[in-house]
Amino acid sequence: MHMSHVFILRVLTGVVSTALLASSLAAQERVEVTINDTGVQAENLTSGRDGTVYFGSTAKGTIYRAAPGAAQAEPWIQASTAGLTNVLGVLADDARNTLWVCQNNTGGRGGAPVVGQTALRALDLQSGAPKGTYNFPSNGGVCNDIAVATDGTVYATESFANRIHRLRPGATALDVWIEDAQLAAVDGVALLADGAVYVNTFFSGRLFRIPVNGDGSAGALTPIETSLTFTRPDGLRAVGAQTLLQAEGQGRLTEITVTGSRAEVRVLREGLTAAAGVTLVGDRAFVLVERAKAVVVPYARADRR
């Protein structure tokens, strides 16, 4: 390579590295991310590798996005154009350039007409363009949260129907992966390095592991004994080989380290009003509070401490 080309390459590399560093520092400077709208009623949030933070809205169906380092999330995917009515779980899947969304219907109470279809939705992570819609078998329960395995299998919890749905790579429809009475009000879902699916239940405050059998089917539902009890556990995210972060409705952010059928729970922050979701950006946990904003809690992953 000509020396002038080497020099140019080094300059460009330096520019890119500087930009990435600046973006990382900006992200770390945020103390909270607010949503630039009213009456949003966000239920969950997620983040991409670049530090972009995404929020859903149960009240409006719109999806909001805060650029890396930005302290405010702006309307991004409008409910009226995307066919969204009630968004709960959202999950950024960088590996597949997909934003997975739990879309739910509205109405149905007191004779009111049902509006919309409960479904797992796939949207382009960069443009927001629709990529796929996977209806729940019955337009009844609540699509709550989402996790994606390394092989691309997607798992979505259905609260109040005691089940978890699965979307296999290349499939055009969901299938019911597991249904069990112990999964009443199943909420958050995540996968750890052992390949098992972990879920919590909102009302009973329990944590379960569900192994994935060799043929992809669900193994035996196993309760995990925890060193602290949970109160209204909600958003659940994997942040290490054996480690989860969990937002609890009682106002607590906890770290859960699973070993076998027991988990050690470490309280990271209390006093978080109506904590409902959590996502990790670098060494900062962004916790959804008050259904309207994310507050930043410094956090060093177990494998970095």
C-alpha cells in the first residue's frame, strides 16, 4: 500500500475512533432520557449496540427513539401509519437489524369493540419499515415481552394466558412453546449462556428456568430459589453468562446471578417509582420509571468487575 494511502487510512481510523469515543462519552453523561410527548404510558424500553434507546407506548401505540447520547426520545414510528395500537415489550435485535414489538389490541371491555390484533411485530431497526407480523393464536391475551436466542429463535410471553410463544427462524407463524398454570401473569423473558429461557411472573413474584430440549421443545419448568423475594417483577434482561437485570414495580432494580436452581439477588437501586423495564447501554442501566422516562443507574457487569 502506498504511504499516502496508509496515512489517509490512519487519519480516517482516528476520526472514526474519536467519533465512537465521543458517542460513548455522551451516552454515559445522560442521567435520564425523557419522552417528548404526553400521555405515553410506556411499558418497556430497549437499546441498540450504538446506544440508541427505544420506548413503546401502551396508550398511543407510537414508538419513540432517543439517538445515542440524546436525553430526549422523539416520536419515531407513528401508530397511525404502522398499525400499532398498544405496544408493550420492545427488543432491539442488532444481529438481525430488527426491532421486535409486542403489539396488543384495545377495547373489548363493557361491549366496546376490539381494535387491532395482538401480535409479535418485526420492524427494521434502522428505518422502522415493517418486516413481519405474527398474530397470536387468539386475539385475547397480552403480548408482554420478547427475547431472542443466538440461533434467531424468538420467544414472546403472553400474560394472562400462562404461555410463551415461539417464532422459529424462517417460520411464518408463531407456535405455542409452553403453557403452564405456574406461568400466570408471565412477564419478563431472557436467555442466559446455558441456552435456557428465564421468565418472571408479575403477581406471584417467581423466577423460572425452562430448558430448551435438543429438538427445540420446552423442557421441564423449574422454579429458581432467590435470595430475596420479588414484588411485581417486570422487565428482565440478560447482561452476562449467568446474570440478569430486573426492574420491579415496587421501585427496585436488581441484579440476579443464577447458579443451578438458586439465584443471588443484589439490589442496585431502590426508590424508582413504578419501575417497569431495564436496558443496558455500556456501563449504564436505563430503567423505565413513571411510564414516562428512563433514569440512568451506573452498573458494572459481573464480568467487568
